[in-house]
Amino acid sequence: MDGKVQGLNGVSAETLIPLITPYKLGKFQLSHRVVLAPLTRQRSWNNVPQPHAILYYSQRTSKGGLLIAEATGVSDTAQGYPHTPGIWTKEQVEAWKPIVDAVHAKGGIFFCQIWHVGRVSNTGFQPNGQAPISCTDKPLTPQIRSNGIDVAQFSTPRRLTTDEIPQVVNDFRLAARNAIEAGFDGVEIHGAHGYLLDQFMKDQVNDRTDKYGGSLENRCRFALEVVEAVVDEIGADKVGIRLSPFAAYAEAGDSNPKALGLYMAESLNKYGLLYCHMVEPRMKTVGEKCECPHSLLPMRKAFNGTFLVAGGYDREDGNNALAENRADLVAYGRWFLANPDLPKRFALNAPLNKYNRETFYTPDPVLGYTDYPFLEDIE
């Protein structure tokens, strides 16, 4: 792998590092393996994407780079945070179009992460002040938000009846259709981090006695029905899923996360999914990395498609994961947030801007959003 190569954006690299090698993701030709992770930024007023997101995503686009958009609500019951975007109305679809166009204009590949928060919500975010929906009616205890300041209050959820579940599955299907209409290259189903799909999958939350509860197969049924519906709607070559079997975000832990991860990885093969995006077991909570005996390797080996990993990766970690064949692609969140030209910096082994956690979720359209400098602005 040594030798002089023309790296990213004409950068000449002495040694081609694994992160900056091309990869064929289904029909998409990636020029490198540094993926923009889906990052909630809370800057979409009234759940409508805003023009300032055009610059934000465009800044982080490189030719042949894969970007995953922030978590995007599938319906009016899907929201649980202020100013997060949706894709269930015509207005939202139209608002996404110029953002997607800007990414495509720079040669990027753009997937929309479709999302339902389930019980991680309160009546203030719900239509007509109704209760949030979930697999359970067990409430979530109040939590300090990721910004470390606010306390999030959650309302007692309403347990979905068995015959209501197909409607929620259909919401994901329609959101996927809308994403394609908005111009996205595909969708990533959000099945991680204690949100609705994860609530069904995890035995700490799911206390149902119908066909969606009890056994591992039953608990995974809803998630796999969503996968099937989305694949049927837009094609398996445009669908990925994000899973976090080892995480216990939002009180959604599982007594046997390895079995859960393996069952899902094997089940997904039946649908020919483009990729599986898994969160490293070392990420116990948002932004907190710990030493951990668990590994995603069994899931990597079980899943037939592209395997994407995320969770506390730096340049060295990412290179090692690829070199050791533990992953095909590596998603970066905070470092990509703070370094719009992250792939180029990795290629050059250039220093990185530090991220400012205090502006991750503030509603400012510039500060901590589009004002992080590029390498050439510093030199």
C-alpha cells in the first residue's frame, strides 16, 4: 500500500492509509471510507429543514464521500427534541431538496436517517398533546440532556395495540418514499439508541405478550417489518440500518446483547440490505467511551453486506478497524462536525479542530455549525 498516490482532492499522500482507499458500496463508488455519522443538530425550525443546512452538509461533502443525514422524523408522533427535521409532509420534502442537491453538486452520496423516538418524548412534542407511543407503557425517568444542562422530562407512553403497529411500519415506508422524492440516494433506518425500534428489540423495555414481545424473534419482529416495508418501497440497494445492541441509551438495555446483534445481522441478510451500521459496545452513553470486552466482530462476520462502524473512533482506530477487516466503512460524528474537511485532514494526517460540545444542540444557524475552519483557512 506504500508508494506515491494522488489522494483525496489532489492531495499527494506518501502512504495510502486504509481510511482513504476507495470502496464500492453497492452501486455507489466511494472515494474513501470516512463517513459522516448521523448527528442531531436541532436547527430545523418547526421540524422543517432550513437553508443553513445547505452550507453545513455541503461543507462536509467530498467527491465520492458518504454522508448520513441527521435523524429525521417519519411522522408527527416521531419527535422528541426541539427543532429536529421530519420528512412526512410535502413542505419538509421540498425543504430537503436544495440540501440534497448541494451534496450531489459536490459529488457526495447522501442517505437520510429515518427515525421514530417512541417513548423518548413528551406530550409537548406530540399532536394534540397526546401520549408518546411505544411498545410499553413504562415511563422513562427524567434525564440530563446531552448538553449536560437541561433535564429532559418524558411523559408516560401509550402502549401500541397489536393492530396499530402496521400503521407505524407504514410511516417508515412513506418516509423512505419521501426521502427518495427529496433526492436522497437512500435511507438509514434508525434502530439504535433507545428509540422506537430499539424499544421493541430490547428486553429491558419490551414487556409485551403479543407477537411483538417475549422471545428474541418476537422482539425483533417490528424492526424487521420496518426493514421489509422500506426495502419493498425503495429497493434493498438503497437501505441501511443502524443498530446499537450493546448500548443502554434511554434505559433500553438488553440481557443478551450479543445474541440480539447476531440475530439481527443474520436476519437482515434475508432482505439483502446495502449496509448495517453498528455502534461500538464501548459507547455506553453519548460521548462516553469505556474499555469493553465485547466486540462487533461476530456481527461483522454474520452480515453479508457492507459493515459500517461508529463510536469513539479516531484516525488510528479507524485505520486499524479497516486494516484488520473489522469494518468496511467508519462513521465519524464529533470530529466530522468540527472538521468539515475531515477526510482530507486524515489523508494528510493534519491536526484537527477541537469540537465545542456546548454548541452541538444550540439553535444558532452559524455558531458551532458552519463556522468551523477548513485547513486552508488556518494555514
